Amino acid sequence: MSGLDEAIPSSIGRYKVLRVLGRGATATVYLCSHPDRADPVAVKLVRFSSAFLDEGKLNRRLLKLFRTEWDVSQKLDHPNIIKVFDYEVESTQAYLVMEYFSGEPLDAYCKFDRLLDVQTTVSIVFKCAMALDHAYRRGVVHRDIKPANILVDKSFNVKIMDFGLGLNVLKKSETDSTFVMGVGSPTYMSPEQIKDYPLNQQTDIYSLGIVLFQLLSGRQPFRGRNQADLVYKIINTEPPLLSQLNPAVPVEMDTIVRKALEKDLYARYRSGADFAKDLSGVRFQMVATENDHAQDAERYAVLRKLSFFEDFEDVELWEILRISAWRKLGESALMMREGDKEGHFAILVSGEVEVSVGGRRLDTLDAGEVVGEMAYLDPSIGRRSASVISMSPITFIEISVHALSLASEELLERFNKRLTAVLARRLAAAGRRLAANAPAARPVAAVSEDDDWQIDFSEE
């Protein structure tokens, strides 16, 4: 049967099934009552189906993953790691009985419209780093750290799960190792994992660094057109700076993320405890921002009404909020100066500005208009071609050209289309203004319908 059509059993061993918690490609997780415990448990069940062409090989693989998760779990006892209570293999099925945690996978908070504030994110990753440090001190490397394997509840309590790919680094026999070339999620794999080098705790630190980057930016640091391109970038390129993608991220976080994602193992954090220590230092330097979510929602609503963004998707607006800074200026304030170096452009949220060249007014712009867009459209110019001064108190969003260049392809395409339309409209308006003060055009000769137009193609 397929996962969707699979009948729900009334019980699994001595555990009574209450409801389905989730289904995967090979396993289904049920909420069950425990005969000896007041709290319910989660039971991961795998049925050995003959529907697979290579049933024996698949069954052996699944059993190995289950045994690994059971063996590894017996070494671990940490508040941020899911506990495993029982393990059973039967002729047609196998199951693991685990602690039930009423959370959702962390990947729910990796989307632009659901990003958590910096303090909450740092707190989550701090707990994960300490949990992974605990695991490694007991000889265990997770090898598949990714948002889908980290659960968080409404109070942002954290649990790491799924140690089925865990590696027991204390085992000396290579034949006893659970390591299989290529395991893990490629996007979150460390360079040494891709290269099939020996692994230690630092591979989990790298993967957790990717998770941290994604939670704070809404995107992954390395993206490729295909898997080969992605692998090349993981091995050879540096990640972008987080503070340039999300202005809410303090610049100190750039150093921490870069160290977690170091390709050189000697430069990367040696332990989860070291990683957590630096995270805690940044967290306690930050001022609490309890109203961040409400403020973002308000700003999103404002952008949604601006003419510039009328064709943008909701998720693209959330991405813009993450890569832009919200600014305010009083009346008669200099917003941009002719001749200054370019590096950002702006979109007016409210108020009116005057654009001038050489001390002469060129245009006035109000809410919904883009200002300084040539910094993005033609970076080769390098210098501002006009000055911009506020004619009233103004609010605007400031977008770094570099940050936008690292945005999603969908957002870049939307910006390119919108800015091209703005440029065409302004060129047409400039042409009309020039025409108003230009000499009269040469009149077109009148042509009578009776005129006989002949073209002589003969050679002279």
C-alpha cells in the first residue's frame, strides 16, 4: 500500500494507536498510549512491503537505520534530544517508541514570512549546539542536521530527532560503522562529508551553521542550478554576509556564521560548546525586540499598498523586508548626493522628494517611487548622477545592491521587470519635457490621394 492508503492499525505491539502524526517515504509515525506511562508516545513504524523490487536490500537498510537510532539513543540523555524508549523487530514490521513532543519541524520558520526574531533564532541554535556537543562527547555524530530534523514547540523548546544516520565515532571497525557514502541532505552537508573524509563533531557544526544562516535570512548560503553546481559552491565559495541579507542581524553574527561554515577544519569551531558560547555572547548584547513580528506585519501591510509592489507576490514582499532597512528623514534633508559613491537605492514609503542635477530641479517623486535605481541597473556608473532632497518628512526602505544580488531568482526577476518599466516611463516623461521647450518640428509634407508614387528601379 502507499503511505496515503495505508490502514491505521489499532495497536502496534503493546501500544494503542491514537492517531497519525506524520507519514514519510518509508515510515509512519503514530501517537500512541503507553501502558506504563501517563504521557503518550510517538511510534515510528516501518512495514516490510513486497511492493518494492528489491525488498530484501531495502528491508536490511531500514533495519540498519532503526538499529542505529536505537543504539545511538541509548548513549544520549539530553533535554534537547528526542528520547527513544523501545525498539522491536517483527517478521513484517519494525518500530521505535519515542518521546512525544508537540512541536513542528524547524523548516516552518525558514520561510521569509515566518522568520523568527534574531534572539529567538540564536536561542534555538544555541540549544542545538549544546545538544550536539553532548552527543559527540558520547561518541555520536548526527550527520543529517537540517531544519526538518529539529522540532520546536510554541514556546520554542527544541528537540533534535532522527539519529538513524548517526555515526558512532568510537567504533574502531569500519565494517561496524553506519557511515554510507552520500548520506545526508546535500544542501546541509559539510565539504568533508561530500569528499567522503572521516567525520567528527565539526560536520554537525557546519550543518547547524547552514540552519542558522537559513533561519536568519530565509535562504541557504549556497545555491546551485544543479547538484554539481551546488557541490562546487559548498567546497569552493564563501557564504554571503548575513548582515547584508537581513539588516536586523548584528555584524558580530557574520563572524560566527563564517567560523561555523569554515571549509578548513582547523579554522572551524572545534565543538558545539564553543559555537554555543559565541552565540550566547551575541544574544546578550542585543536589545530585546518583542514587537518585531507586529512591526514586520505593519510594514508588510504598508508595502502591499505601494504602487511599486502591486505585482509582487506575498513571499517576495517578506523577502524585501528581510533585505532592506527602514529609514526616516525630516524635511529638507539630503537623501542622496550627486557624485557620491552608489551602493544602495530606495523606495519611498511616504512623503515627497526633489531630484536635482547640477543644482536644477529634474523631478519630484512621492510614495511608491524608486530613487537612485541606477545603482542597481548600471553598477558601472559608480557615482550618483543626481541629488535627492526631502520636501517633507519622508519614510523609505533602503535596499543594498549587494543584498539584492543575493536574493531569490524570483525576486530578482520581479525587480528587473519593475525597474525596467519605471525607467521606460521616466524616459518617456523626460522626452515630453524636453519637447515642450524644443523648437518646432519640421512639418510633414501633405500628400494628396491623387499623387502618383512611382519608384524607378532601373539603373541609370
